[in-house]
Amino acid sequence: MRNISKYAMLLLVMATAISANSQTYKNVQYGNFESWTVRDIEESLVIGGNTRRIYAIGPRDTIRENKALNIKSIWASSNTYAKVAGISKTSNTVYPERRGNGYCAKLTTEYAECKVIGIINIKVLVSGSIY
């Protein structure tokens, strides 16, 4: 860089500044957290049979079936639905939360316990995450 003239250096700086100003920016799909897919899932009777609500960042929709999530979104979260040995269980630690005029993603950490007919006792720490 020592042999570059002052004028050449000035042209290089101007070209860099012009190219920096000509950049375009696009929002990441669903990156404003205003759009959520809601899933209402019935857990198995042996663990209480409650209907639990699970959220996913994606197109606005409500799914009322115990099935795997299949939406078009670049986002995923630690919210899960699992069916093991015929027992359906959910975990939800990422929620939409109203802030100001819009929404944000609320990530929580929960201690979850699951007892199946008093025989199987599972204890886990579940942490909310978005990836």
C-alpha cells in the first residue's frame, strides 16, 4: 500500500463508500416475530390428557392435529411434540408475547415432570431456544 498515490487511495476510498451505500437490505422471513403457527395437541390420557398449545414462528395458521410440524419457515425452536410408545407429550418454552404495538419471542426455561401411571417418572430441564 506504500506505493499507491494519494489520488489512487482517494478513488479507492470513494469506491468503497459508494458500494457500501448501494447495498440493499431484506428482512428475514418471519424475522419480526409477528406471525406464529399455533398447534393444539392432545396429550395422552395416561399423563393427564390435557390439550396443550405449542407455538412455531411461521405462517399464521392453527393446526388441531397430533402430527409432526411441517411448515415453510427458516425458524425452528425447542418447542416439541413427541409420541413415544403410543404416549403423546409436548414441551413449549418459546411463546409470542405482546410488546408495544407488536410481538416478540419470549424464551423461558422450565422444569418438566412426566409421570406415566406412576411407573415411569421423567424429570427434565427444558430451555427455550430459537435457531
